[in-house]
Amino acid sequence: MASLDPLQRQLSDLQLDLRIERDKLSELVGSLERLESRMQGGTTTSETFDAAALRLQSFSTGVERCLLVRTAIATASRPAVLSPPVRAGLADLERFQAWLMELGKG
């Protein structure tokens, strides 16, 4: 198998990252739909609202992550918008936010 040039490798990696993120977002949408059904069924508690809020925040973070990953990669029409150190710092922040959200679920 021929090896990919660096730009092709970056684009291939980006496609994989976006597919993974899309799958996570789809799971969140399904979870939100189930919560909506419970809310409409009259079984609403403060915990249900808290769960919905956390999932909406996770969804928002997932969309942001897709955009950040994309802007960190140079394309044929533009250079990378985010430098590797900035993207690494944002990745650390994303992991910290995910950790905080996991704490909130417990």
C-alpha cells in the first residue's frame, strides 16, 4: 500500500476524527430525544433537566471540537488557522471540560 503524503494523511485523519465525533453527536441526539419523551410523558424531575442540560452542553462542545480540529489543519486554499501549540492547549481544555461534565453526571 502506497503511503499518503502529509496533506492526504491529515485529511484522512480529519475524516476519521469527524466520523467519530459525528457518531458521538448522534448518540447525544438520541439521548436527548429519550429525555424529551420522558419530559413530555410527565416524568420530569430536576435531575431530568440537569441531564438534558449536560447533554446539550456535550453536543455544543462536540460541534466546537469539529470546527477546532478543522481549523488546525492547512488546506490547499488556506493555512492552518490554529498553530499546533494552540490546538494542543485547546485539546487540554476540552479534556478538562469533559472531566468536569463526567463529574456532574455522578
